[in-house]
Amino acid sequence: MARLLCIEELADYLQLKKQTIYNWLNQGKISGIKVGGVWRFDRKDIDNWLRSRKRESRGPGSSESGDKV
């Protein structure tokens, strides 16, 4: 069975405030499951979402395309 996180656990995991999680839910940035009126989040889904949002850093010496100059 998937590991479900409550709002507090997700906020702690992402090091964010609970209000940010609620805002993201309302904006459709993240999805959750409402069980008995309480939001729950599948840890696997959150980890996949984080990976999909990952960007490579463009440090000094990088061009717009990401190639070294």
C-alpha cells in the first residue's frame, strides 16, 4: 500500500508552510486525496512530481541553451 501523508507531514517533508500546500491544491499544482474531509498525499506521487519539476542549474559560463561557453 502507498504511503499517504497528511498536510502536516507533506509540509514538513517539503519544508513549506501548510498554507502553501493548500494554495498549491487550489491552484492545481499538486493533487491529493480527500479522505473523511482530510487531505492525504501519496508519497510516491509527490516524489514523481518533484522529479518532474527538477531543472538543471545554469551557473556562470553557461549559455541560454545550457551549453558551456
